[in-house]
Amino acid sequence: TLLEQALRNAIINDAVDVHFQPIVNLKNETVLGFEALARWIDPELGFVSPAVFVPLAEERGFIDTLSETLLRKAAEAALSWPRETFLSFNLSSAQLTDPATASSILAILGRIGFDPHRLVLEITETAVVTSADTAHCIIAELRRAGVRIALDDFGTGQSSLGRLRDFAFDKVKIDRAFVSRLASDPASEHIVRAIVAMCEGLQLQVVAEGIEEVTEVKILKALGCSIGQGYFYGRPADSAATLAYLKERN
Ligand code: G
Ligand code: G
Ligand code: MN
Ligand code: NA
């Protein structure tokens, strides 16, 4: 298709870019890390969302190439950040069905000289369901090298609490659907409170996604959630703007 060909060309021509969104300590607003988010503006098609082109690349079998390009770009940019600042990177579910994924990620980090301890990989529940055994092996290999794993979009999709026990995660990211309803919907508040308590018991870090309002920050803090991201703290921005953002804060 036209879109597929345009995306293949964009990858070859290095035209798919990576932007970064801050992840902050809600108590003192220090920046802890950034989530890398793929961005592509095609000269003819205009802005194409990663929600469209990532699934397309998965379906057509070139998600590995796309993801390698994105990780290389993201890690290269992150080399200019303070050493304690982590890089959070989204893995697609198809990548967790391919046993070669762990070694390919570690090889990219090695070539760039990016410390695996600074990398967090975000995976979704769907990803660990489709190919559980392979996903287990990939996650174990990455964690042995120091990479941390975050369960993304928690609470939506095929949630099973058992997965928090069966898989070794380091962090849980509460889906923004709960965060955006915090101020208006008591049920969301109960759900977030329960997730925070459960994660505390399991010694998992909790990150609230999609924070847009100061009211949400206040409720999250009262519920014991101390890490978050969202437009309230910063929209995804390119690597130059991200560096400027870091300089301004230090
Ligand atoms: O930032 P935005 O709302 O446009 O992202 C839309 C979706 O695309 C989200 O689900 C996000 O996780 C996903 N996404 C963004 N960047 C990447 C990426 O580099 N790799 C993968 N696999 N997914 C990404
Ligand atoms: O699926 P994942 O959580 O990786 O996707 C992150 C998506 O959420 C990205 O597309 C990003 O642009 C978007 N996002 C980040 N912060 C906010 C926010 O505060 N509000 C909304 N509506 N979207 C956000
Ligand atoms: Mn994510
Ligand atoms: Na998410």
C-alpha cells in the first residue's frame, strides 16, 4: 500500500523521529526520565500517528527494523542527558514473540555505549499474553542485563492480576483512562488507590499516565502515587527541546 511504502522509505531515509515526554517525581517535580514516542511527518501524507504506523509495521513484518531505528535514535539522544535520567521505550507486542529481541536490543545499546540500567522497556498486557513463554525468556534476559520492565496501560485491556505475579516487572503504568476521571468519578479513585496499594506490596513502582490537571496531581499524591507524566508536566518534544527543558530545570 501507499502508506506502507511511505513508511518503508521513511525508515530508510531516517525520517521517522523520536520525541520525549518527561516522567516526574510528583512531590518535587524533578525529572526522573523520559518516555520515547515515535513521530513521523510524511511530506505527502502529513502527520501519521504511531497508533497507525506501529501496527502497520507489525502486520507487514518490519517492526524490528522500525524499532531498532527508534531505539538507536532515542538512546543516542539520551546520552546527552544526566546519567541518572532514564529512557523509557515502548516495545510492540510482536517483538515479544521473537526470541532474538533481547540480544538485538542489548547489541544496539552496546554499540551506542548506553548503559542498560538506564533503559526501561514498556510492554502491554496483550504482549505478554500472546506468547507467554517467549516473553518470559526475553524479559529475563533483558533484566539480567539491568534493563527494567514497565507494564504499560495497566488496568485496561486483558488485565489479569496474576500476571503481576507471573512476570517480573519493575513498574506499573496506570492507564490515563483512570487518571483523567479521577476528579469526577469516585470509582476511578478507588481503582487507583487499590493499584497503588497492591504495587506497594509487590514492591513495584507506580507511574500515573496522562496527568493534565493540577487536581489530578493532588488526588494522586493523596493516594500515595509519587511518579507521573502527562501534558500537565510536558508534552512530547524533540531532542533539542528536551535538552533545553533539562537545562532550564537544573
Ligand atoms: O504518543 P501517541 O499517543 O501518539 O502514541 C500512540 C501509541 O503509539 C501509544 O500506544 C504508544 O505506546 C505507541 N508508540 C509510540 N511510540 C512508539 C514506539 O516507539 N514503539 C512502539 N512499539 N509503540 C509506540
Ligand atoms: O500507550 P502509551 O501509554 O505508550 O501511549 C502514550 C500516549 O499518551 C502517547 O500518545 C502520548 O502522546 C499520550 N499522552 C501523554 N500524555 C498525555 C496526556 O496528558 N493526555 C493525553 N490525552 N494523552 C497523553
Ligand atoms: Mn507507553
Ligand atoms: Na500507557
